[in-house]
Amino acid sequence: MEQIKKYIDQIATISEEDWDFFKSKLHRRTLPKKTIFLKINQIENHISFIESGVVRLFIPKENPEKEITFGFSFKDQFVSAYDSFLTQKPSLYQLQTLTETSILSITYKDLQVVYKTTQIGDLIGRLTAERLFLIKSKREQNLLNLSAEERYLKLFKERPELLKVIPLKYISSYIGVTAQALSRIRKRL
């Protein structure tokens, strides 16, 4: 709980009363490595804060080699099929742990109660949504403006620990190249 409290303290000042109420709505889950905890066509009912671990966001395909990885979430970040969470409509993608992962989750219904009950809930919700948007926007801009090699270098400059925990097939999909093209990039570097 301390990690999420530190995260919130970075973006807003929360009263002890509001913190206690918010904290009472959080549920800790520990998920084994390779667990798909949101499947395609399920409605996302949680937004979760990652205490430890790595989560992959991906579009499944009949042939697993053709899956499209379009996001990763790490320790001290929120993770959700956020569009499904907001609209309460079925998700078009899945969430999977790549390592054993510990998350603190709040349900859609409980979050609405937090927004209505606390003084700071709306502000924290808005600021968290803004951070999620900025991550998505940055990814889209990188795909449009950088070469595959530049995207690879940028990814590992920002997150060097990725090589240890994320299989290269997911990284190649994430930066928008085939596994063979990623292999050639790695050889050049």
C-alpha cells in the first residue's frame, strides 16, 4: 500500500480520511507468471496499480506468432483495459502477466464511490487518466516519427530491465517489426 500512497502523494495531497477510504476499496491480487487476467470480449471491471511485476497488453491472434503487443505496464504504474473500463463495454485486447505480478485493484463501482465520497478522488482520477493518455500518445508518436531501430534504442534507454523479463517476440511486436528484423537491429547495435 505504501507504493500507491507514494504515487498519489506525487500528484496530489490527500487527507488521511480520504486515503483511508480509498485504501479500504483496494484489493491485492498476486498473479502467477503468464496469467491472462483480462480476456478479449470481457468487460474491464478493475483499474490496478502494479506493486511488482510486468503486464503485457496485446491483441490475440489464432496464430500466437501473429499476436500484436502494443503496451507494457510496470511496477508503480496503473494498468487496465482503460477504454473498456471507462465505457464498461467488452475489451478488444487482453492483459497478461509476464512475471509474477502483485497488483492493487479497485472496481469500477468502487471507484465511482470514491469519486463521489472523497474530496480528492476526482483530481486523482483525472491526473491518473492524463498520465495514461500521455503514455499512449508518446507511444503513437514514436511509432510515427522514429525508425524501428530508434524505437528499440529508446525503449531500452528508458527501460533497460526489459531485456531480462520480456521475450524478444513481444518486444519486436511492440516496436512494430518482425522477430527477424529485430534480430538484425540487435546485430547492428
